[in-house]
Amino acid sequence: MKIGIIGGGWRAEFFLRIARELPEEFEVVGVARTSREKAAQTEKTWGVPGCVGVDELLERRPEYVVLSVPRTEALGFLTILLRKEVPVLCETPPAASTEELIRLWEMAQSSQTPLLVAEQYFLQPYHSANLRLIEEGALGEVISMRNSMMHGYHGINIMRRVLGVGMSGCRISGRVDEFPITHTCGREGRDVSGKVVTAQRELFLFDFEGGKTGVWDFSGEQYFSDIRARHLSVEGVRGEISDTTVRILDRENKPCVMDYRRGEAGPYSNLEGFSVQALELGGRRLWENPFPGARLSDDELAVACLMRNLRRHLQKGEELCYPLSEGLQDAHLAFCLDEAKRSGTVKTAICPW
């Protein structure tokens, strides 16, 4: 499928890497940048056509456009693309405020143009396997979860899916603390200087209607740091998930303790080429790579699933895996979390979606 990309930042490069790794799935016909110089740099680095502005990109007739721009610019681009009836895969979040989310919902309701928000975490191998276990009832009813793995809308989406709270409202309360930490790695690469930086840690409680709770305990350093691990735990009536260990009861109510096993091609003299193959628990595959052999990270594989989903939606009518209403709700609760960081406590509002 022929796709176009608007934006050239860190996230936009994910889509370019995926298209380069999966040429049988996607062809990038153009990348829209803000200047001729940046467009030329894109052509040199990635070997794809660079464009200046939306109109020049659309002249290349992409079948859908990936929008990867700052949240403050997203709604403006979406307005243009939906008016031109161009299907969009929009990087999260799709707007800069709840008010803009409502405007986007109203605009999308009056348009027949497909719009998929690019929230990918639930499609990553680990989260996909967890959600499958929960859906199968292995943990019984899930009553609480703790997120110490993801920020903002990513963490919100996993929390809502794990707890099964749908569009329920909630009360968010907590605080933000600061602490010193030695910086080891970031988007700019590895840092061995020993530099100590000040980081923030978000400590919040999500009380959902119906009694389910989410504990939010996250620092941005956890994404890259070598000395701050990521953690996630899920508690159900019949068991729990704690990072990569699962503790559940069998049909005879006897305890079972199992660890996820990650299957990969490439290590220990294997010559298939490096790629993740599957995630197993107790000898059963809970997740299999939908792009066998692709040299892509877990996050890139999840984004590739979204890209394929929109392609199949346009070509075959496949249902979108992440409806717009879900994307707007996750973004709305993330904005509420931001407000709670300033005020301490927020009660979420009911929105039109």
C-alpha cells in the first residue's frame, strides 16, 4: 500500500523503518517536511521522496497518510486531511486538549473518512499476551493493576483494557515528586558521563466507578534507564501477573507459577536472522509475530500492526482495532492526569463519545 507521512521527528522514523523492513506491505510515496532543506535530508537519509507541505504530498496520491506532528498541530492537519477525504493514521494524542478532542469527534462524526489513532502498546507482545490471559479468565475478575511502565495515554489505555472499565469515569488523585538520578540513556543515545539529573515520579491513584483501581507509579527515566526498570502488575480474584511471572490457580484450585518465555531467532549460533518469534507461557504460545523474520522491535511490530489494520480496513473492510472513541477517551484521561499533577485531584467528565 502507498502511504505518505507528515512529519520527520523521532516517531515518524518508526514508520519509515517499518516500511523499509516490510516493503511488500508498505511503500512510502512521500514525506512532508516544513522546508526544502529538511525534505532533501529525508531523501538522503531514507531514500524516499521528500515534500514540502500537505498539497505536495497529496499530489503523490498516498492511499493513506501517517500524521506524526506535535499535539498542538494535529487538529489543524486532521481538519485539512478529513476535508480532502484522505484516510489518516494519527500519532497520539490527536489533539492538545479535551476541547479539541470534542471538536475532532464532531468533525469525524460528519465524515466518512477513516481515522485511526496510532496507539500501539496493547499490540506489543507482552501486553498482548497479558490481555489474552485476562480475556481467557485465567486471573478471574481483575480488580486492580499497577502501572510502572508507560506514560500518559499509553498507560491509560493499558489500564482501561486490563481493568475492563470501558468508558467509566474515575477520580484521579496523587502527586509528583522529584529525585536525582544518574542519566544513562535517552532518545539521543547512551550517556556514560555520570551526569546526575533531576527526574519526576508520578504517584497517582485511579478510582474507577464500580470499585476497580489503578495505581500509577511512573518516571520518564524508566523508558531508557539502565538503573530504573519497568514494572507492571495485575491482580485478579484467581491470580496475578507480576512483570513476567504469572501466578494462577488451576481448575482444581492448585497454584501454578509460570514465567513468560520469549522465543527469538538469531541467538546461540542460529542463522535465521534476528527477530522475535513468539511469547509463551507454560508451553503455550500467547503471542506470535505477525511479521515473521522482520528485524523490528516490539514497539515497531505493534505500530506495524496498526499500519496493516488501516490498510486492510481500506482494502477489505476489516474493523479498526482501535476505534476513535477509545483513542479520544485515553487522551482525555491523560489530560485529566496532567490536571491532577497540577491540582492534586480531578474527577473526570463525561464526554460525547
